[in-house]
Amino acid sequence: MSVSHSLPTHPPDLSAKIPKLVPRKRAPQRDVESAPPPPPTPALPPPPDLTNHTYETPSRRILSPADHELFLKSETCTLVEAWIFGLSDAVRDRSIKSVKEGDASPVVQTILRIIKEVGGILERCPPEDTGSRFGNPVFRTFINEIGAALPEWHTSLGLSNSPQITEISTYLHNAFGNKRRIDYGSGHELNFFLWLLCLNRISLLPCSAFRSIVLTIFPAYLSLMRKVQSAYYLEPAGSHGVWGLDDYQFLPFLLGASQLLHHAYITPKAIHNALTLEEFSPEYLYLDQVNFVNSVKNVDGLRWHSPMLDDISSAKSWLKIESGMRKMFIKDILHKLPVMQHFLFGSLIPAVEGMSTEEEWGVSREEDEAEGGEVKVWTDEEGKRHVHASTGWGDCCGIRVPAAVGAEGEMRKVGRAGGLRRVPFD
């Protein structure tokens, strides 16, 4: 007996039982084009008419948040942005060697000679061996020696008017650090560029000299300041410690990123390659500064001693980095009251009407201030009184953190440099 099985002619419809496939929702990709554009370069105003011009000794005028707001809306703020960003634009895709030594104008050559003579003063004022990793007191003698040489240096630049020399030389005098606090930071670096801006305002450094300023004068100044920092263990002025871009300098990163903007093979990640740094640091300010930072920190690796530089290296292009550096210049320098309260205003870099004066506030000149600058005093919940200076910590809550150059220098003296490295603290 045979049993027959009937097979269905059509397969069953399972569509109702199988859940529909729904595409996974992805986080929206950030549109690069929609990112805020970099701050533009304002037009640099022509030099002012100096006929019957009255010069004045530069002084601090940003003494309150209201003063700071007036500055940020002023033509002077725009002038500073135009100057710094204009210099950056002038060196796009240009290496240091692209400026030939013989092409330097007489004024540029004179400025280089002045920087060399500052180096001679450094050699004549060797630091005392105090055994401390903090600022060396001989730095004050060094700054005083510079002050004594300023009139002669500016006369060699062609300045003959005494009030003019006093105004312009004040910026150079403040470009090497604060002799009371024995510190140095991006504000002093900015003073060096304000000195050059003053020379531009009196037509000594025209636009044709911009590349020489960045690729010839600035490297000479950086090299000198590294020697000064290492000799006197200058403390960082307003440093953010390991989370900051650098203990001392900012502009090598802005101007250096512009140099590398469209480089054929040096990418942002190249700062992790020791051979690239060794070969190309003499050509590019950004790489040179990273190389120097690596040489003075107490641990190996950017991710440990300079996390911000490490993070920035993951950017896809130098264009993005240069854009970020422009934003940082505005946000972390021009818009930071603790930095700008030391900014000096004269007749060539004028203050805004309505800004405070040192006399109105009863404030002594910065070079005559007691060590520590601005001081904040308060009493905590437990009744303990705190006295904190704006640069580092006071003695009430612990010790100051020494500069990396000071820590490294003292290690070298006892033969420990290059050996087992400590956990980072500075």
C-alpha cells in the first residue's frame, strides 16, 4: 500500500513573521564646511602720519574687565590681529631657508645684531649656582643691562627723538621676561612682536620685510630665549602645566603651521617621528619648537608631557591646525584678561578713550611691582586665609612648580639627565 504526500505548490508567506530590517541610525557626520571659519586677516592700516606726533611712555591700561571689553572692540585690537595674522600669511608654504641671508635689509641686519648683543649680555651675566630649580636672581642684572643698552641700540636703528626711543624701546625691554617674578610667557613673546610693530608704524619694517621678520628675526629671538630660559630657569608666566601648548611660547606654532600649510609629505603626525624632527626642525618653526619641548621635559613622549600637542597632531591637515592656532591666539591671548592686563599702550599702539590709567587705580608700574603681580585673597569655609598670586601658587597652599628647563638643568648638574626619567610633574 503506497502513501502519497501532497506538497504545497507555493511556499508559505513568512513576511508577516520576519521583522523588517531598519537601517542603523548613525551619528551625523560633522560637516567640515560648516565648521566655524578661521579668523580672517584684517587689513593692516598704513603707518600713521608722524608730523607733530607726540610719543608717550607705554603703560598698562587694561586694569578691569570693562577696560578689556573696550580693547576687544577697538581698532588697536584689530591692528594687533592684522599684524600677527599678516605675518602668518606672509610665510605660507615657506621654509626658513627660503629667505636668503644676503636679502636682509639694513634694518633687519641691525635687529639681528641687537639680538646677538643681548646674547653677549647673557654671557657676561652668568647665573649663580643656587642649587634651586626656580628663577635665578642674576636674571634681574641681565634685564638691567639690556635696559642700559636700549638707547644705543635704537639710535643704531635710526631713531633720534628721545621720547620716540623711550616708547618703542619699552616693548623690547619687556620682551625678555619680568625681572621681579623672574618669569617669561606668551605675553613677553607678544611684546617682542609689538616692538617690531612699532618699527613698522614708523616705516622701518615695511610689508616687504614680513618674511624676514618671521623666518630670520624670530628664529634668532627664539634661539636666544631658549638660552635665557635655560640659564636663569625662568618660570612659566601663566603656564597651564602639562595641559598647555607650551610653557613659554605660542607664536612658533601659529607661524610654523602656516609654513607647513600645503607640505607635500610632512603631515601633522610627523611630530612623533624623531628623524623628521631632527632633519626638518631647522626649516620649520613648529617642528623646531616641538623638538625643543621634547628636549627639556622630564618624560619621553608628547602624550605624557604635552597632551595638547599630541591631540593636535591627529588633525587631518596643517590647514586645520593653522585655523585652530588663529582661534587660540584670539581666545587664549587677546581674550584672556590675566594675559592682557600686562599689555602696554603708547601712542603707536594706542589705548581707547575711557580705559583706566595706572595713576587712577594707584597702581605702580609693572617693573616696580612686588613679586607675584595680581594677588587674590580670600578665606575658605574652614576659616583659612589664602593668598594666591596670578603666576603660580603662593606659599599658603604648597610650593611653586619649577619650569621644566630648571628641573632638567639641575638633573644635568648631578649627572642624571638622559637616564631614568621621573613621573611628569611640570
